[in-house]
Amino acid sequence: MGKKVRKAVLPVAGLGTRVLPGAKTTPKNLLNVVDRPILSYVVAEARAAGIEHLIFITGRGQGVIEDYFDHHVELETQLAAKGKTDILAQVRRDVGQPGEMSFIRQMAPLGLGHAIWCARDVIGDEPFAVMLPDMLMAAKRAPLAQAVDAYEKVGGNIIVVEPAPEGETHKYGIVALEKQDGRLNRMTGMVEKPPLGTEPSNLFISGRYILQPEIFGILQTQGRGAGGEIQLTDAMAGLMTTQDFHALEYEGTTFDCGDKIGLLRANVAFALARPDIADEARAAIKALL
Ligand code: UTP
């Protein structure tokens, strides 16, 4: 078996166009789902998967992400003085351990592939996870932990996938499989937003990956692809010519929080799943309908 997956790259430098103006001064991944920022859930997921080092790829105006994961001494002192120990514990839960987090500036949002490439020196020569934080996942077992389990079985590269809603495959990156048998299948390719009727499967790439470090050599020289951006999908297609890729259909549900309705759905779903507020949330939603 190959090396352990110890590091995760979290690219957060995108412009967040679909949730503007909200994402103008608050990075979109710091927008709340119920009472925690999206990133708080994703960092918890990474830790549950045994990740030891989180590498955030940030853009201008996103220094506040680094602040979120640091101590806020005045706030913590006030909460302690007022005896608000529950909320204090929740605030502290997200604070990074010394050396657990790195922050790299992308300088220009040239695309997801470029964002990942910015992490090359911090990753070095070992397999690593990529987590697209705006894809928030509700699952019993942390989705990235499910990916690590799959990696420990088959090695190589793992792409986490999920069935697209009926008739919506043309909105996503879709995987092609050697054969579809169970949840973990060898891939033969992937296609970005295939016209309806041409999709090779109904499984979309849902924002968690385990990749081998050879991807960096491909990204190094890769030109711009769709939308004028340096695409991770193009680099993965290149790596697939020499390395194994498996698609893992994980157990859980993805919410695209980079999208207005996705963010709304995540808020509703996560509120209804919270024992402390579920009843009140259900009543409030019912009253609106
Ligand atoms: P998206 O395309 O979903 O995010 O990129 P975006 O660009 O912020 O959103 P829109 O389309 O403008 O609304 C997927 C992930 O890749 C990151 C984004 O932050 C997001 O988490 N990304 C994208 C970067 O870090 N850098 C880039 O150059 C592009």
C-alpha cells in the first residue's frame, strides 16, 4: 500500500460569483449554515478522516479565514467570564492546532487546477486530498474518511461521486466507468457538462478527491481549458493515462453552497438534522409554506 493521506488542500480563492454580493467581503466559505461557517463543517470532516495538515488556497481579502481558525482572545475571555462554556467550547473547537494549517495566496483566480498547483511545495511527494469546501456533505461517516477507506483498498487516485438528479447530468462533471458494480469502480474517463443523452454515467464529481503528487508535474505545464481557466479535470484526465483512477459513490448527500438554492437547502437540511433546533426549525419552515 502507498503512503498515508495526511494532507488536504482546500481551495477557497474563487470569486463566489453566484452568491454575490454576500461573498464580496465575507469569503463564501465563511457564510453560515445554521450557526457555523461552511468551512467549519469541512475542517471537521477532514479531521474525522485523519488529515493532519490543512492547506488553504486563499485569495485577496480572505485573511479573515486565517483569523477564523485562530484564537479570538477578547471573545473567549468574555465568554469565559460570563460562564458561557458551551458556546466557548464550540468557538474553540475550530481553532487550528499549532502547525495544522497553512495558508497560500493564489494571487490570481486562474482556475481550480492552478489553485491546487499552488500547494505543490507544501504537499511534496505524497498522496493528498482535495476538498472543495463549497460542496458541503451530510453523511453518517465523514465523506473524506470514506474516500480514504477506498484509497486504502485500491490505491491510486480516488474521485468521490454521487448520482445526479434525474435529467441534470449536463450541469456537472460526469465520470465514465469500466463497469458499474457496487460503489467503488475503476474509471475510464470523465467529461465536463456532457449534453443530455451523451452522459457516460449518472455519477457527478462531487468535490472530494485523493490524488497522487504526479498531478503537479502535469499542472505545471498545462494551458488554460474551458472558461479560460486552468482546469483540474484536464490534469486528472492526463494523469489517468498513466495511473489508476477509481470513482467512489459515497454514502451521503451533497449541497452546493456556492449556489443560492444549494446554500438554502443546506441550511434547511442541517437545521432539521440538529436535535437542539429541529422542532423549532420544522415549525418555522411549515409556517412559511
Ligand atoms: P467554483 O467555480 O465552484 O467557485 O470553484 P467560484 O469560482 O468561487 O464560484 P463562481 O462560479 O464564481 O460562483 C470550485 C472551488 O475552487 C475554488 C473555489 O473557491 C471553489 O471552492 N477556486 C476556483 C479557487 O480556489 N481558485 C480558482 O481560481 C478557482
